[in-house]
Amino acid sequence: MIRIDDILEKVSGRFGDKEIALLQKATVFSARAHKGQVRRSGEPYLSHPLEVASQLADMNLDATALTAGLLHDVLEDTDVTAAELRETFGKDVAALVEGVTKISRVQESSPELQRAETIRKIILAMTDDMRVIFIKLADRLHNLRTLKFLPETAQKRIASETMEIYAPIADRLGMGRIKAELEDLAFRYVEPEEFFRMASLLEPRRKKAEIALAAFRRTLGRKIIESRIPAEIEGRIKRPYSVWQKMKTQKIEFGQVYDFMALRVITDSVRNCYQVLGLIHQNWPPIPGRFRDFIAMPKPNLYQALHTTILTEDKSSFEIQIRTAEMHTLAENGIAAHWRYKEKDAQALVMEDRRLHWLREMVELFKEQRDPKEFLKQLKINLIPEEVYVFTPKGRVISLPAGASALDFAFRIHTEIGLHAAGAKINGKPSPLRTPLRTGDIVEIVTAPEREPARSWLSMAFTSGARHLIKRRLNQRDLQRAVALGRKLWEREIARFRLPPGFPGGNDLLARLTDVVPVPCRSLENFFALVGRGKIILSRKILERISPPGLEPRRKGYVGGLSEIQVKDRSRELVRLAKCCAPIQGEQIIGYLTTGKGITVHAGRCPRIVKELLSPDRLIEVSWGDLTPVVYKAGIIVSAVDSPGLLAKVTAAVAGQNADIVKADVATFAENKALIRMTLRIRDIRHLEAIRAEIARIEGVVSVDRT
Ligand code: MN
């Protein structure tokens, strides 16, 4: 069993006396709390927190993280309380242990929900303090190392959870060493048959492969020394899991796996990485399609290295990775390698780190996606993405999840570019913003200052980041419109009740409104928004209660003196045309405040207006304003004496007025009567009247009415 002294040894260079004392204190505390408890392996429980702390020491983490690692199970498995932890070890350690405990306590009805909820907890904990996930990964790693002692069902559950949650997260954080070990350990429990098949394929070749590897390593080493490049070379046989994965993703047999022998060259500079690469390619032919330059194009988790696979004289092949020492540390420990908690606010760090872009997207995803099925789907895209790499016109590489569109690209470049994106040029060719991008595309975004997101943009954006920004802008604009509309309605009522303009103004108004309006208002803006959305109706009762006594409206009913509310743009969410009467531009219209929806515009001829079915309190005067030309649909019904060619004459009349017919049908009745129903596309009410007049002139037509 590992001892605390082994851990102190590892950190002796980094930690001072105070920190060493803290770790010793935590060890004693943990030992006492877990006293009498035994791991399934038969070892005293304390071995587990010690292993976790040791792992955290290997990740180069600080004393707070190591202390929390030593204590990470005391809340879950012993009588120790959070308050006790806070008192003894301070709030940081206590918060970390609580964060870890919350993740282990997730209990959901189905495995799917369980998984979604676990990830949600992990992500939220990470945004608070990244160290929670480091501890959780160390915890998981040791649990997997001792998984053989658990019953089979638990083995399966823990292993598959590792494959689906913890390994991808470790990968996302660039923690290659832990990711690889987690996958290797979980593999044998998740896919036992495949694991043993791989092992039986690899094992007989191991001896020969090791000899070949050592020989090639010596040859390569000599060449590198001759060229005076400082370098270290490591050789290894690939792990069963990574060989298996390669076979699966590339759909190849074991015999076709070239590179289960791999070498790693670690040198001192980027320049020398390419020098080594050149040297290798000069001496051994590279296998086409196997060279990848992750130095020029880092992976999204910022992994950097050159990868190539070469063929030797005796036809064996080796995969070679070339990187600097710095890149190597980053590839092994990822984000933990440079995680300096104290320098800055943890949240600020999370927001800044490019590797954590996905984390921010996931946080947004939680906020917007309540449906667990959809959530899991999105999660998969975010957590295990297939990436496409595209270029800006200046040659900067942008990585996006596969399926991302030009619009996603625009938002990734800059929020403002996304919000005003008007079109895209992909490889120089004008393309719609919804176009999915492919690796290698050069993408240029054309912006226009007047362009603004519309609701339809949501179907063009794939990444949750872009979707979030679009939604946010739509909501902002919606709010602005509601406030403007509410203010107008308020001013109209002031005028109608002969109150001085600006009455009573500012905070005074807000104070008077409390207790009077049915919905609490946080601010004046909030009040106007609620009025604009029809959630508060400025009824006479409300106005009487906040005004001086003797309040009298100028006129009864809805006909106010203002007509500033203009139906300018049909697409504006807060002013919409009623479906029941479908008013057409130029017609007499009246607005009706619909709760939560703003103003619905009805035609004066609408039966609901004529029969006074709508509450007069909510009616407001509106005008058409200066509309940009819009096409309306209108239905007409022609009653006529049936005669040959009647329909042809009617359609000719419509066409003569430059209107389109959307739909037409004819019904004939006894006594030679015919009814033609048509749906037309027209410009405005005058256009419709002209068409009606034209049809009425046709011989045999009795009447032309609107439907
Ligand atoms: Mn544990």
C-alpha cells in the first residue's frame, strides 16, 4: 500500500512546510474517519484516498487539491459533515470535497438520465472549480485499477460510465495519460470478448515487435545524434484498446494495422521537430495519408505533435510522434499541466482557456435544453465531436464540430460577425449561411450592418454557442419592442385621460403601481415590457387608482387620439395580423392586445370586432404606416351563372391585374348556378378591389365577395 511519505516525496520540491503539514493532517483525519472500513481488495480504505492524492501529485496540482483528494470520500462514506471539514480545512477544501460528493450521489431512474445528470453535475462543478474534475478523474482511475474486486454488474456499470463520460472529458481536457489508462482499464469490462481477442492477437507478436522496436530505435537514435539534434526517443507497443479502435474506425483487419509499434521523439524546439521529421522522411518512405501536422493545426484540446508512419527496409512499419518537451507535458497532463489556481479567479480562467470552449457551450446547453433526450444528443456532439478544420481568408485554422455551418463559423470568429452575417463565400464561391462546412474549406463571411438574426437562423446554426447567441439577441430585441410598445400604450392612455404628459414619471410611477398591477414590476422598463406584451392591461381601474380623483377619459371606447402604432412589418413578433380576418394593407384596422403576444391587428370588418366580442379595454388604434411592399393572401368567392369558359374568363381577369392565383375551384349547382372560390396573392386592399371590379364586369357574374 502506498504511504503518505511517498506522496510527500513527490511534492517535496514544490510544497513548503505548511503545505506538507496540511497533507499530514488530512491523512490523519481521513484515516480516523475511514477507520475500520476496508476496500473490496481487502486493503484498508485509506489506501484509496492516498492513491488519489498520489495521482493528483503526478498531475502537478496544488496542496488544496491534494488535501481534498485525501478527504474526497469522507462526506460520502463517513459521519464527517461539511461544516466539520470547513472548520478543520477551510472553505476551499470543503467545497472541493462537496463538489466531488455531489457527482457521486446522482441517482436517476434510467441509465440515460443518470448519465445526463452526472455530466451536468460534473460540468457545473468544473465551472466552479476545475480541481473537482481532476480529483474525480484520479478517483475514477484508482477505482478502475481495483475494479476486479467488484461484482460483475458494478464492473460493467462503472466501466461503461468511464468510456462514455470520464475518458471523453479527460480527452477534452487534453489529459492523454489518464484518458489512455481509463480506456485500457475499462475496455476489458465493457467489451470483454474483444479485449481478449486483441490480447491474443497482440501477445504472440509482442516479443518480435519489441526486438524490432528496439532495433529501429537504435538506428533512428544514431541518425539523430549524427545530425546534432537534441532528442529523447521512447518506444512502445500500442495498447489493445487503441489498436482495436483503429481497426474499428478504419474498418480494417489486424493484419492491416501498420502501426502497433510506435515511437516518440521529444526534442527542444518546433524547428527541431520539423528537422527530425525531414530526417526520418529522407531515410524511410512515409506511408501516404498517414502524415498529420498537429503543430500547425492543433487539435481542439490543443494537442500538438507531428505524426507520421514509415516503412523500414524489412517492411515493418512504425508510427512516429515528434513533439517538444513542452508539448509532451501538455499531451500527458493537458489542462492540469498548467493549472495554476491561485493566479486568477477560477471562473475567469475557465472562460479564457481555449480548450474549455466546449465547456462553456455545454453550460449554455444545460440552460436551454430541458428535454433529456435532446440534451443527450447535443451532449454527444459536444463531448465526442468529429471535427472539421476550416480556414479564414487569412489562413487561420478554425475547428468546428462536424455538421457546423458557415453561420456557426461566423459566430466562432466573432459574435458581431455572426449577428450581422449576410452571406458566405466558401472557397471563393457565394454560398448560403446554412451550408455545412468541410475540412479544408476557406470561409469568408459577408456582413451587413442592417442584418439582424431572425428566428429562422436557429435552424441554420448547429453549435450550441451560436444558437445561444442568436437566442439572446432575439430575446433582447423582443424586449426592446415590448418596452417601446408599452411606452406608447402608456402615453396614449395618459392623453386619453387628460393627464399631463410624463405623468407621474420615473420612480414615482413605479411606486404608485405597486399593489395596483397584478404582476410585480421590477423596474419601469419591466412595467412597459409587461404592458407591451399584454400581461398588464392599462385598464381604467388601474389608471383611476394611480391618478388624482375625478379622472375622466376624453372619449369612450377604443378610439384614441393616437395612431403611432404602425403595422409596419409583419414579421415583428409584437404586431401580427389576425388570422381570422386576414387584414390587407389599406383596409381599416384595429389593434387588439393579446395577453403575452402583443398586438393582433384585425380588420374593421372582422366579425369579432363588429359583434363587439373583443374587450374594449384592449382595443387600440393602429395604422398601416409606410409598408415595404408585402404580398398578402386573400380569398374571394365569385357567384355567377355557369357558362362555358367562365373560369377562364375569371382567371384572365385576375391575371390582367397582375395577381397570382394560389388556388381555385369551381362548384356548379342546379339552375345553372356556379360558385368559384379562389385564393389570390395581392399587394393591398386597392389591388383586391380592382380585381373584384374586373371580375364583376364579366357577363353572368352575380357577385364577388371576400371569404
Ligand atoms: Mn473515491
